Amino acid sequence: MSLINVNVGLLGHVDSGKTSLAKALTTVTSTACFDKHPQSQERGITIDLGFSSFVVPSYDDFRNLGHQEVQVTLVDCPGHASLIKKIIGGAQIIDFMLLVIDINKGVQTQTAECLVVAEILKKNILVVLNKADLIPLEKREATVNKVMKKMQNTLKDTMFKSAPMVVISADPKGGVDAAPEGIEGLVEALSKMITPPVRKPEAPLILAVDHCFSIKGKGTVLTGTVVQGRLAVNDTIEIPHLKLSKKVKSMQMFRKDVVQAAAGDRVGVCVTQFESKLLERGVACAPGFLQLGFAVIINVNRVKYYKSKVSSNSKYHISIGHDTVIAKITLFKTEDTSDHFNLEKQYEFAEELPEVDDCVHVFALLEFEQPIPCTSGDLVIVSKLDIDIQKPCCRLGLYGNVNLCITDKNYEETVLPKLLIFKWKEKKGLIYKIVNDREIIAHSLFKKETKMHSFLNLKVTFTSGETGVIRSTFGQGGKVKVELDEDVKEETKARYAKKSDANTAGSDVRQDRILVVLRFKRYLYDKDKKVTQG
């Protein structure tokens, strides 16, 4: 119990100096760090997740749990707008965030998106103002104070309004051998801010795999972070994407052989007889724990910075862990106080994501174009990544957790008909004839060819105030008999007692005509198209 691992993400706009900061901090590197990817070196930016680590002394919260030191594993997330999927995937395995900002440029588009991701994940942040060495010495103090005030203003309406800030120069340009500046202060601030993360070591294994490669004579190595559960040599793991199970031959943590790993650990897992090209990134798990989901239902939380409409039947990018797929969205809402979807309850279809005050809770059915592994409780981020990356706007639209994972390939036939999602429908007609005090004939509610049996015994209201029930058809032209709940009003009788009104009762000539209104529900996925008012 002397050493515990904490995963700290480096997030920020492209070229803010995240990788330089990782180099300045790190004492041990993993198989994927410091822009080893050939395109990273060629383009000068991080295009994949990089991992490295260093050890800091522990403070009270950790020592009370028996941990004398804390191993900080850095997750260097790419900052380029086109790589937001990798940022989202990386962010979901981290415990704390360093938000790296070029002090000479301030908050940029991807800085803001990283803040949104941090808010979604409810992770604490330390703001790192980098590249201070590029500010002339005589202007440095004033510039730093100005940028800090701007940052405080940016953060004031977020959960990070009290976030500390440190000023550094991770890669000073004053000379080839110039040492990084401000790193000691950053490490001290980080050491005091990080707290023991909540882990689920007893839960079924989930390993978020971010790299996969072969070693000649050894086998194939899956590197990743244990999201929950435990893993040991000789255990069997499953790769649900491929429906393959493999036995763990050996494991390493930052180049040291280990026989087991637990939730929160960064680990390399060696298996045999597995082609590394089959899996770039994804998930491995305890056999049978994760199944491929063809659709999910999530509770919906709006991202306040997303300015576009979110509409039903539109397509969005859906991120769960390292997987991002396209899905069709169907929104529905309820005034019920429960924020968890219930198959037994009714929900009203929503054309667009309602305003916050319009209802109590909103849910979304997401139908994937390709199935992905998922389980109840998984975090889902819904985004519109095909927006022009040159536009300064947030692309993350909403988020939620999986309430129902639909694993049946034929779910359109087996699951959707069970969803009690309805649309309100309305038909309007006119009074054709007042038969007596309790009976009225209505017309124009239905077409001549309408099958009337579905509408018998449904309630109608009159714009004059009366209410009643459709009891039967009348003739062959779509007219119906309505039995009133109370006697017809004298004013209504008087209107239709006049000869001129009687002559126009069966037409639409009168501007102040009394309408007969039928309002009913029709369920979205009911093939029989039954109607109800319940």
C-alpha cells in the first residue's frame, strides 16, 4: 500500500506545450509517450494519447490510507480539433486534469472544449499558464496578472471558479540547455490538490486499451488503463469487439514485471496468438461482462456552450470510452421526478431538446450505425464533430449515462415496441347537429375511410366548454355521435337554433364556429398504431 497510481490528464489547445510539460515532469516513460507516433514527429503535434509517469510525496489523505508516495501517470491528450475523439477517450480514464494554456494566446477553442470535458467528468483542474519565457521580462508580471484575471472571468460560471493557476516555461527558448521554469511549484501544487480517487477493484474487469503492438517471440501487447476490477497473470480476458478471449501471459507497469493490476493502474498485457492490427484501441473485459450494444437509452444533460439545436431523427457522434460512432437520436421527456429510464412508464416524444424549464427530465434513444461494447452506467458524450473545425464553437452537445443497453441485433422488432414513447395528436371537427341535451353529431373529425373502432369511447372537448365521449359513427361520411357529460349549454343551443346557423352547421363558413377537439396519444413504435388518452 506504499504507492498508489493517479492518472492526470494534460489537456489544452494544440501547441500549448503539453508534451513539453510532460517531458519536464517525467522520470519514467511508457511504450507510448512524447509524440513517438511518426506523424506526431512529422507534424510537431500530439496525434495520440501519450503516457509517462513520475512520483511525488503523499499528503494527509493518501497517508491516512497507507500510501507513502503517489505515482502520477500523465495522459498527454492531443490538442488539435480534428482529434477530439481521442481527447474524449483519454479524458474518461483520468482522475485529475492539468489544463495547459499558452499564456501568450489565452483561452482558444480547444481549451474551451477541454473545459467542457472536465465539467462533464466532474474532474478537478489545475490551470497551467505555459510559455511565460516568451513574454519580455519587463512586461511579464503585468501580462501574467492580466491573463490570470481573464482566466478567472472565463471560469467564474463553471465548477472551476476557484481553480488554482501556476505559471511555467516547460521548454524555455533562452538556450539549448535552458532548464524548465516553475516546474517545482507546479508539482507542489499538484501534490496538494490530488485526492485519493474512487476505484472499483471488486467490479468485473474493464481495461481501456489505447495501444496494441506485437513483440517478436513474445506475443501481442495491449496497453491501457484498468477502469475497474482486477487483472492477474493467467487470467482470461475478452475483447468484445472481436468476440475473442485470450489468456494473460505476462504484464508490465512502466517496464517493471508485475503479476497483477487493479483499478486505476496503467498496464501492458501480453497475450499470444493475437494479431495486433485487429485492435488499435478499444476495450477488454472479464469474459461475458460487456456485450455489443446496438442502441442505448441515456438520461440527457445539456452542454450549455453548445448553441445549435439538438433535434430528434438527426445523426450525432456518440463517444463511449475510446469508441466513437454515429447514431440517430430520438429525444423524449417526462415530468416524473425520477432521472432513470423505466420501461413501465410513458414518455412524451420531443422534436428538439427542450428548454431546461419545459420538463423535469429528458432522455435519448441512440441507435448506433455500428455496435459498440457498453454497459449500464457508462458515460456517453454526444457531439457534432462534422462542424467546421475552423469555427470557434463548441461541438459537444449533451451527455448522460447509459440507463438501458440494447444488445439484441433485432431490437427494432423486439425492444422498440416495448418503449412507451408517444406523440400527442389532435383532430378538430365541427358540430353538425344537436340531437338533444346530451347528444351531438360532429363532422370533419375523421375522413370517410377512417377505421373508427380505435376512436370509440375517446373523450372530446368543445371550444364552447362542453365535454363528451365518442359513442358511435353516424352515417357513412365520417360523422360521429358524441354523448355529452352534462347538458348542452343554452348559448350553444341558441347559436344552432338560428336558421342561418342551421344552414351552415355542416360547413366551415362561420368564423366563430364551435370546434370539437379530439386529443390522443399514439405510440412511436406501436406497429398497430393504437390510440389512447391514458
